[in-house]
Amino acid sequence: MKPLFVSSGEPAGIGPDICLALADLKLPIVVAADLTMLQERAALLKKKISFQSYPVNGKTEEGTLTVFHIPCPAPVKPGHPTTTNAPYVLDMLTQGVEGCLNGKFSGLVTAPVHKAIINDAGIPFSGHTEFLAKLCNIDTVVMLLACEAMRVALVTTHLPLNQVSKALNSEVIMNVIQQLHHSLQKDFAIGQPKIYVAGLNPHAGEGGHLGHEEIDVIIPALEKLRASGLNIKGPLPADTLFSIPNCQDADVFVTMYHDQGLPVLKYAGFGQAVNITLGLPIIRTSVDHGTALELAGSGKANHSSLLMAIQQAIQISKVRG
């Protein structure tokens, strides 16, 4: 397969650290980063790593990291991000998408970025998912997080809680679930996915006594989806959605907002979960954690989620054939 393009994320965070940890593994990857910054971080971590620039002629030796060099504008101090380097972070993503679209790379795997620093630089940025959708000119993408215990997809992603209800309508819910259903078939080889859907309000609205979004928006959308042949249960109260019997039966859970579903998934599999963007014309996976500035350069960063993201991207590539 063509190599995966691994974006190293915020340079002052643990992204470079966990990318360096991949050097001893025989993986089909190219790491996007400033080469000098990686060399400095490797020296700080006392890692003996050989670096080679992409593209590579010939076989890669063990203990060597292939680097897609992108210059970083300002010097990097671990734990201390600067707005000057925000364009560099987004340039890695842009070049990764372009490389995937033109066939140089089989997928994009992303280390964490620092959203606040990017916004402080004057660049509106709510997250990888939305940024990549815009780059690929796609209207409906779905954020899916997966670990061994469960998969959780989100109807709304990075929205303040007081905006979630206004953002929900039947069309949005149907678009997300239809894309989710299609992607589970295409990327995970699940013939008829069992989709469990949460309500928005406590007790899924309690028949309208605790909110009307279920009656007015969610139930009509789910009824239309069932009529089209999708296997859907819900809307179910979020406090019992993730029961053991449901986890054993469901192929995926759908929640209405970010913190309705992801705390449960991360409790079940933090450090071993993968963030997957469904609906893009490219394969994109990511880690399940943030930049962990306090751990950058300390040698304490755990690269397990990044490794899982790479393995998941490889698996999706195989399923797609």
C-alpha cells in the first residue's frame, strides 16, 4: 500500500514525541513535521533515530523515520505553543489531504492540535473534522470514535452546549445516520449495521415533559430512516444507552452532542480509541487525546492511540481494497 501521511500536530505538544516512538516499528508511514524540530525533540528524549526525507529511494532501515519536511516558522519549546506556528500546523493537514487526493498517500493520520492557539492566531478553527470537511468540499461528515468496547458517532461535534438544540433538525440527523450506515458498510464491512440512537433530553424527553426535541425532530427522522430499511433503535435515554446488553448488540451508538457520548467511550477505552472521520473522499483517523503540553519532551507520552489510529487506517484501506 502507499504510505500513510501522519501529521505531527501541535509542535509544542506531544505530537512529535509520539511520532518519534514509531521509528522502531515497521509501519507504512511518512511523518509530516519540521525535520530540525524532530531532531531536537529526539535529542531531548535521548532517542537515537535516523531520519530520511520523503520521497525515499530504496528500502527503509529499521529505526529510521521518514519525514515529509515542512518548515516551522518559529523555534519550538516543548509545552509552550506559539501562534506563529499555527499556519504550519494547518499546512501539514492541507498537504496531507492533497497528497491523499492525488494518490501519493493511502490515508491521513493526525496527531493532536491546539485549537485555542490556532484561533488565537486569528484563524477560525473548531477542529480537524470541520477543517478537513471544508478542505474536501464535503457537507456531511461524521465524527466516529471507536475502541474495543464500542463505537460512538456524533450528530453535532464541537458546539457549545447551549447551541446544540438549535443545530438539531430532522435533515441533519438523517444525513449523519445515512452517512454512518454507508461508511460502516464500506469501511468496516458490516452488512446491516445495528444503530442505537440517543435522545437529547433526560429520559429521552419523558413524553414531552422534559423537552420536545424527541417528538418534533428526532423521532420523525428515525421513522423515515427505518422506513428506508435501516436497522435503528431509539431514541433511547442516554443514561441507559450504554448498558452491557446494548453494548453487546449495537454496532454503533449515535449521540446528539459531543459530551453525551465521548465520556463513556473514553472511560471504556482511553488511550486505545481512534477518532475516524466518515464521509471524506480520503481515509482519516486520529488519536483520542489532546496535546498534553505538560508531557511534551518529558518521555512520558503514550503513543498507543496513535498506533491504533495507524492500524485502523490500514484496516480501512484493506477493506476498501
